[in-house]
Amino acid sequence: MSNSDLHFRTRDNGAAVFRVDTENRQRRLDLRQLAVINIRSGEIKPHGQQIPSDAEIEQMNAWIEARRADLLSRERDDIERLIDQMNFAAQWFQSRAEPADVEAVANRLLLAMHDLRSTLVKKQMDGEEKD
């Protein structure tokens, strides 16, 4: 089976996997749910009475690895954007924020920054202790 024989409908914690069937009388595209994938655990649960073939299991495992890599890349990219946003926020507060703007967000932002700083310092210390 080629990759086009399976369709992965992504969802929060993985995907619903469908067999793509075009071999019917009407020549319509038919999707039959085959399994559900949990991306965190890597578990593949067959759906109903469906039994995935070895080739389909292999495709699903390949999808899990590719999806994990994609999500990790996105997380790293989000952090890089966060750094930019923090710099933009500092510039905005310095140059354009009105006192009411500062009052509206200052406490929540300071708490979030304190939480982030505490977490980063702890992770750095944990890393140094392992060396």
C-alpha cells in the first residue's frame, strides 16, 4: 500500500486513521476508519472490527515519528516567536503604552515572566548538576 491509501485526520492528541477506498461500484472515494493514534504514547488502537495490515501499521508508525518531529519543530519556532514578541512588548511599553495599558496587563505579565524565569533557572541548574 502506498501512503495515499491512508488518510490521517489530525486531532489534539494524535489522529484518526482512515483507509481510502476507491474500489467500489460508484467509483466514489470512501473513507473507512481504521484506527486511532495517540501521539504521546505511540499507541495505535484499531477501530471497531478493522484490523490494520503490517504495511498499514508501518505507515502509521512512520506518521507518528514524522508528526512528533513536526510538532517539536513548531514548539521551537513558537519559542523563537515568543522571544520576538517579548522584545516587541518591551519596545511598546517603553514608547507607546499609556498608563491604563500598563495597569491592565502589568501584574499578569510580571507573574508570567517570573514563572518563566524561575522555570528556566531551575532547568539550567538541573542541567549543570548532571554535568
